[in-house]
Amino acid sequence: MRFDPKKEGFISQINVTPFVDVMLVLLVIFMMTAPFLLKGLKVDLPHTKSVKSLPVGKRKLILVIKKDKSIFIDRYKVKLKDLRNFLKNLRKEYQGMLYIKADKEVPYGFVVKVMGEVREAGFKKLGIVAEPEEEKS
């Protein structure tokens, strides 16, 4: 509100320009960060006929094993020797459920070793993520 000496009374109009400026800046920030939140680690998953999609709506803990045997938990690189202690802290938050995404080039023995560490950390429900097999016509 400001006083206009030429007119009688106060001018009570809202100036929306600063509000629009702030909203446009927030929109640009959101548009720039949203693609980074949706991307995961690139892994060449094995294919199988019976594949169910990951449950929607729940927070999921996903352990990724890349071709070079590097292990990631939600973008955090973890060494195999530290995996058990790292997962023990997350067990209650995810109700003992973990999904494993392993590259199809990773040796089976290494995946089993990782699964053993996951079990030792207290995760009793394990899911293996795969791609659906393409039907040949």
C-alpha cells in the first residue's frame, strides 16, 4: 500500500511481478533436476519370459552390480567387504526387502556372494530384476 497525494486514499494493489519471478526460477530449477532424479545406473539386465514389474508407490532399495563387479546401492558405490555393515543400517527402513539388478555379464558366483552378504545383513526378501524377453514372430 502506498499513499497517492493526487487521489484520495491509499492504493491497495498487489504487485505480482516478484512472485512470478520466483515461480519461474523454481520452475527452471525443477525442470533441470527432474531428469537426474529419474535416471538410474545403466545395467544390461538378463532377459526372461516371466517378469513382473517392480512395485509402484513403495520406496525400493535397489542393489546394482555392474559388469566390472562394482556394487552400488542407490548410486552409492560400496565395496563388497563393507556391504554387510552398510545394509544393516537400512534393513528396518526397507522392511528387509531388497532388489538386485545384476548385469548379465557378471559371473554367477559373484552374484551369489553378494546375495550371501545381503542375507547376512538381515534382508530376508530378495528380488531379482530382469528384462522381459522379446517374443519372436
